Amino acid sequence: MRYTQTSLKKLEDLFAELDYAIRYEKGNFQSGYCIVEHRKIAVVSKFFDTEARINCLLDILSNLSFDSEMLSDKSKELLGKWQQTRQETE
């Protein structure tokens, strides 16, 4: 997977399908991000570059519980590719 602005946009669209809002803010995040579960908001440090933002969003996504039936076929395919890539790098 390439860490480009287009990849970031696709990941943001996937979060939108899950009804999560992504905000890029400054704050004191130990892990670089914060999740407000009751309001379905993911807050990521605005000082991160594209690669770090993608990695944070993938971390958040791996910790969320959701029904994959909510996603479009294209999003399911992308999610599978991203998860496979992350498993290979770990």
C-alpha cells in the first residue's frame, strides 16, 4: 500500500461509511489519536504527515467493532488489502 493523499481520502471515506467523523486537531495524545466512541468521532493529531495519519486511522479501524455489511463492496476490498498489508509488516 502506498501512503498517498488518495489513500488517506479512501480511508476517510471508509470511516464516513461507518458514520465516524475524523477530525485533525492538536492535543495531548499519547498514541497520536483519540476516539470519542459515544459520538463516533476519531481525533488525530494535525501535526502528523500523511503516512502517520493513515497508520493512526488503520490502528483505530482495527480497534473498532463494526458490521462489515455496512460497507460497500469497494470499501470491503480496500479494507481487506489494508489489513493484509498491516499483518505483513507486523
